[in-house]
Amino acid sequence: MKKTFLFLILLLVFLNTNAQDLAVLKYNGGGDWYSNPTALPNLIAFCNKNINTKINTKPKTVEVGSSDIFQFPLLHMTGHGHVFFSETDAENLRNYLISGGFLHIDDNYGMEPYIIKELKKVFPNKNLVELPATHAIFNVAYNFPKGLPKIHEHDAKRPQAFGLFQDDRLILLFTFESDLGDGWEDAEIHNDPEDVREKALKMGANIIKYAFEN
């Protein structure tokens, strides 16, 4: 009954005029949740121009334990290091995700060991699984036949996309060894070549389109 009630709340919110607002997820633990400040606004502008979304150009900030997360169809989370979810945070995020929400976590290099541990609080019985290059998220708007692109050449490791599923629905995407946000930021910040920034923005557009339609 509780899950059904939460789903109905989330559905009503998604159908209102603000249904395409997006939010950056603020978390505890000392990690820099606020990193890449120009990334999401630039991605939103790209999506509004190229894939016919009508997203508010100024993303909101929402705390992981707040009921406000239910106002957003997609939450974006990033950072370089420490992450901590309280039990209240974990329960709130779990309810959001199983009720129809979507979380994209973009590792800005250094977050992985902490977020893996904290996600076990959210879903003790679920494990991240690597998405194959054939998954719909890699071709819903733009085609990435090899899967997640490498954006920031931090090291020689291959980029990987991991997911959590609920009843066959992808509810969480964890992008690792890619740093999509690097390519979303203003061009002068990282001096990425234009073709690299374009790949990052197109993959980001895929994530948004997938989250909105599934």
C-alpha cells in the first residue's frame, strides 16, 4: 500500500507542468556533490535544443533524505570521493527509485568505493550489473555501438556503465571511468576537443531521454 501511494504521488508530480525539472543530489560524507557546476545546465540546454525536451534550464539541488526528490523524474549525482547515506536517506532513495524515479551517478574519479558501499544500504539484495553495449540507453537518441564513451582520459581503464534494476526496469545508472560531466562542462574548463564534448552531451541526452520514457 505504501509503495502504491508513493507511486501515485510520483506519477502526479511527473505529469504536472514542472515534470521536466532535474536536480543535483546533495549527499553527506564530505564528498564534493557540487562539482562540475556548469555540467547539468549545459546538458539541459543541449537536450532542449536537440531532442525536444522542455527542461527547466536551471537544475535544482535536493538532499537525498528530503521528500522533495519525488518532484523530479531524474536525479544526477557526482563527485570525487566520500559518500554517506543515513538509514533515512537510504529508505527515501529506495522509495523514490522503486516508485518510478531514476538516478544517474557519474563518478568524477574517486567515488566508486564509497558509493558501492552506500548503495548496499539502499538495496541490500541488489548488485550493480554491467550494461551491455546493446542496452537501449546506448541508442535511445544517439547510437553508441560500443557502449559508454571515454570522456576524461584519467587513466587507461575502459569506461563502464553499471545499473540496478527493479522488475526489469533500469532505475539507477552508474557511469564509471568515463566522467561524462567533464565533457558537459563549459568548453574552457577542461579544454576537451569538440568531438569529445559532443560524445559526452549525446550520451547524456540518451540518459535523460531513457529516464523520461521508461
